[in-house]
Amino acid sequence: MLQLYRLLLLLYPPAYRREFGEEMIAVFRQVQRDCENHGLKATFYFSLREVAGLLDGSIRERLLARCRSLQGGTMHAFRFPGWMIVAMVVVLMTVMMAIETARVMSTRGAAVSPHWGALLVPFGFAVLTLMCGLGIIGYGLLIALRRIVHQRMRQSLGKRP
Amino acid sequence: MTQSPLTEPVLHVLLSLAEGPRHGYSIIKDVEQMSSGRVRLSTGTLYGALQRLLERGWIEAAEERDPSRGRRAYRLTSVGRRNLKQEFARMKNLTRLADLRMSRGRA
């Protein structure tokens, strides 16, 4: 039975085995000795309980270990890279420049062609505003998604034992 | 923050440690005795519960692992004791409510 116990312990994550493996075997041996004194039936039920406990525990620990690694990976995946911040600053500056250009042109009385000049600036401004709006919406969605994922992870890991 | 109820094995482990530090084997025996043989913890269940309680800081290792015997003792921390008290308060409220409702049902 001890050999089977050692074998089943291999189902646990290595970190868990390092932390508790030796101790679990020591306790198992003590309880096993007690049960052997209480007859065959007690030993049989004890063996069943231990096998079930190890299988259940190993699955649980594996899942928890997977959740922890997933949580770390998700946090990394949802961290905004530096280039995104730079891109957003560039978009913002472009929008501000377009606004300023439009303001100057309107005060000077449109030096460019009345047809194109009248269309180009509002069109560019609309495109940039749209891009900016989409960027803000996307940014908001990413933050919301990040919060949801973190909350779910915290719930799955933070369930009381 | 509202806490979800503790599972029975965890509650028994905490109760066992409420008196003082215990080793794994001692916890198993104490829980069995406390519950009149109804709750028998396997080592897998016990150490799963201990690990989660250690992670949460509800319990701590009371002494260094004894390499010759491969075991160590665990004890409740102040956080663990506080949470255990909260759990009892919750259970008392539930029992009181159950008594009230059941007596109303009979009337």
C-alpha cells in the first residue's frame, strides 16, 4: 500500500510534493499502523479513503497550479505594451494639431481651394476623431476585460478552502 | 467582505488547531474523535486543507520540520482565529434563524 501511495503522490505538482510529500508519507504510515490494529475491514476502508483522497487532492492541486499559471500569463497578456501608449499619444497630438489647423484656416478665410479645403480638414478631423473614439472604446473594453478576468481568477483561486 | 462558509474538513482542522499546535497525525485523530468517528480525514484531504490555510495565513508552521520524523506542527494565526470566530458567529445566526423558522412552522 505504501508503494501505491508513493506512486499516487507523483500525480501531485512537484512543488506540492516537495513541500508536503515526506510529511504525508509519515502521517500515512502512522494512520496505517493504527488501522492495521483494527482489523482488515478498517484497513480496507482506510486504503479506499486514502486513494480517493489522493486522487481528489491531486486533481485539485493540478487545477489550482494551472489557474495560478494562467493568472500570471493573463496578467502578462493584458499588460499594455509601451508602443500602445506611444501610439495613443501620437493620435492625440495629431487630433490636437488638426483642431489647431482647422481653427487657423477658418480665421484666415481658407487660403486653399474652397472645395478641397472645405472638405479635407473636416474629413481628416472626422477620421482622427473616429480613430480616437475607437481607441478609447477599445481601451475601455480592454480594461473591462482585464478586470473581469482578474475577478474570475480571484474568485476561482480565492474560494475558501 | 462576505465570506463563503468553510467546508467541513477545513472547519474541523481549524477547530482541532484552536486548542494549540498539532501535527498532521494528531489532527486526523483529533478530528475523528471530535466528530465521534463521522469525519475521517485522508492525508490528501488534510494536506490540501493545510496548504490552502497556510497560503491564506490562517495557520502557520509552529516549529521547524523534524527531519528524522518527517513532520511539523501547525498552529492558528490571529487571522485564522478571527475568521474562525466569524464563522461561528455566522453559524450561530443561522441556527437561531433555523430555530425561529422551525418553531413558526410548527405553530
